[in-house]
Amino acid sequence: MKCPICKKPADLSPRNRFRPFCSERCQMIDLGTWVSGDYEKQDSQPAGHEHHDDLKKRRLLN
């Protein structure tokens, strides 16, 4: 498997305490990205577009 950060081969065995990363450096880069909020969930639908079921529900509630 490749390291998700640097794409170098990563050892997935228990010997590698940084798995799935290849090194502590890549693990820390990932942690910093996560803490800063750069891994925010991407919406599956573009802004301003709602699923038709959601539109129906809103009409029923109003």
C-alpha cells in the first residue's frame, strides 16, 4: 500500500507504528491537516441544489 501523504510504499504490518503512513513525518502532516479543518466533508451536491425529497418535505412542513 502507498502512504496517503507522500505516496511512497508503506509497511502495513504491526512493526510500522505509523501505519497507514510510511513515517512519523507523514503522520504528523496528516494530523496537522485534520486539526486545521482542511479535511472538511465535501458536499455531494452543489450549493443551492436540494434533493427532490427534501424539497417535498419542506413544502409539507410549511
